[in-house]
Amino acid sequence: MYPLLEVRLVRPLILEKDSIIMSKDETLLYCSNCQKKVNWHVKPVNHSRHLIIAICTLGMWLPAWLGLSLLKLKYCDHCESTLSGD
């Protein structure tokens, strides 16, 4: 009665302890260092390390920590350089 809907879930593949590799369904981004379109990954923020730094600097690190938490940098899988643009 109801047509079957194909549902595809795009999940990140976790291959390393401290980085998330995006699945093959994600778009490739151009790496200016490698001179080609490459797969990319996002490194999660180590909140415990940033908490210790914020305590040692009497809270002066809090704006940097907030910026790092909100800004998700994309890194090239081949050369680990940051990727810019869409």
C-alpha cells in the first residue's frame, strides 16, 4: 500500500582514536598542499586538556576554547593540512 522508501544513514567511520573519518558519501574537498580533491576528517576537541589550560590561565583560555569547540576544522587525510572553503 505504501511505497518503500530507501533510507540511507550517513555515519562517520571511526578509524583512529582522536579523529573522525567522514564516510564515502561526503563530498571531497580540494587540498592546496596535495593539489587534488581528497577525503577529509575532523579532529574532536580534547575538553579535559582545555579545562586544565583554562584553569592554569585563570580563565583567559576560555574564549579560545569556545572558538575551537564551535569551529570544526577539516583536515586532509593524506597530508594533515587544514582545508579551507567548501
